[in-house]
Amino acid sequence: MKDQIGAPIGLGVISCITILLVLMLSVFSCLTLATAQADYALAQRGAETVSSYYAADSTAKRISQDFAMGENAELETVVPMNEWQGLLVHLVRSSDGSIVVSAWRTVLLEEFNDQEQLLPVWSGEQS
């Protein structure tokens, strides 16, 4: 009888499957890490936006209380939230002395003029 030298036949297939499995799990873990980092960044931006809105809202409430104590007939102001957004507050005093809120919304502080950052969207016109 001849002595068998080397590995059994099934060992090569199992090694290949194990290597592919480890490779797939490594790729999935990298994708999961990238997704988690993107979700974290999105959550941070959302938290910053909400906190800046509520800070501007608090300032606008103080302004509206000062307006209610005064005698002016109308107040329109923009409370800045960040470098590109603000909270527009438009208050009007009615004839009976009550305050009517005409506008209380977020607005852009300046128009977007950078044409290079716009996406090439088809406008429906033939070129």
C-alpha cells in the first residue's frame, strides 16, 4: 500500500470556502462601518439644525414679547440660525391691540448663485 502524502481532497474546498466567507464578512463589516459613519454625520447635522432653530425661536420669542410691550404697529425681522438660514418673524398689531403673527418661518439669507454646484437636470427643452 502506498502511504498518502498531503492533505485529503476535501480540505482544499473547505479552505477556499472559508477564505471566501472571511472575505465576504470583511467587506460587509467595512460597508456597515461606512453606513454607521454616514448615519452619525447625518444625525449630527440634524441635531445642529434643530438646536440652531430652537435658539433662533427663543430669540424671536423675546423679540415678540418686546414688541408686545411697545407701541409699534408692525415688526418684521430675520433672526439668523446659521450662515445660510434665518427665522423670519413678521408681527402686526391689530386695531384692538392684539398681536397677529403674519409669518414665523425659516428663510434663506442669500440666494444660491453657484452654478457649478447645480446638478445637470433636464428642463424639458430640446438642446
